[in-house]
Amino acid sequence: MSTPATTPDLTLRPGGPDDAGELFTLQRAAFVDEAQAFGDPFTLPLTESLDRVRTLLGDADTLVLCAVSGARMAGSVRLRFLGHGAVLSRLAVAPDLRGLGIARSLLQEAEERACAHDPAPTSLTLSAGAHDPAQMRLYRSIGLSETSRERIADHLVMVHMRKEL
């Protein structure tokens, strides 16, 4: 009989340059299954370089939010401020910690931080593969609505979503 999963004690904090290696590793681990579902090992999260991750950690228009459990990076999400909006991307949770509410916590914290940003964006947007119904339910549950779908390739449909703040 297995023990039910419990939500780990999490600290949500902005990532810094010292987190680049761990974020890079987390991103790769978190997106392997998505690449398999897409049938494409060259998805952006798997081909992004460590130098690019490090650069984004120092970018004034990008917030990389980290969920840390003890000494371990459990999850992360990016929030990029562009004009009057903010774009969520690279939501990643360690595969063995999925289903514990980490993604939801990261998304809610990202929205709170977006609203506290000066100037505050008027909307949040994101794009995600349409292949994962659970992921789509999560995004809808926090108030994101589908604005369009785009076929990127025979095997890949992207869903574009938005939430007015």
C-alpha cells in the first residue's frame, strides 16, 4: 500500500544567477515528457542553453519564480513583462512532485507579483500544447481563457490563453 502524496513545504522566491544550473536541470527534467508527447525532442525548453537561462535570470523585464522545498528546486515559472501585459512561460515541476499543487502555487504567486509590478500589467497570457487536458484545466481554474489555437506542426497544436487583471 502506498503512502498518499503530500504537498512539500515550499518557499516561493525569485530566482537569481546562482540558480541557473538547477533551473536548467529542472527545466530539462520537467519537459522531457512533453517532448515525448509532441514527438519532438527539439522543443524550446529542451534546447534552451544554460547561458540563456542565466541571462534571463539577470533580465529586469523577466521574473523567474522558484518553488524550493528544503534545498531542492521543486518548480519554476517565468513571468516576462512586455508593454501592458505579462507572459507566463516555462512552468516546470519536478516529475516526482507533480500533482501536489506546486504548479498552482507558482501560477498564483506569479499573478500576485505581476499585479504588484510597477507598472502593473493589464493581462497575463500564455501558450501551451493542447495535448494535456489536466494542464488546460489548471490554467482555466486560475482564470485563463482560451483565445485561439494554432497548429504548429502535424503533431502540435498550441493553445493561446489570456486573463485580464
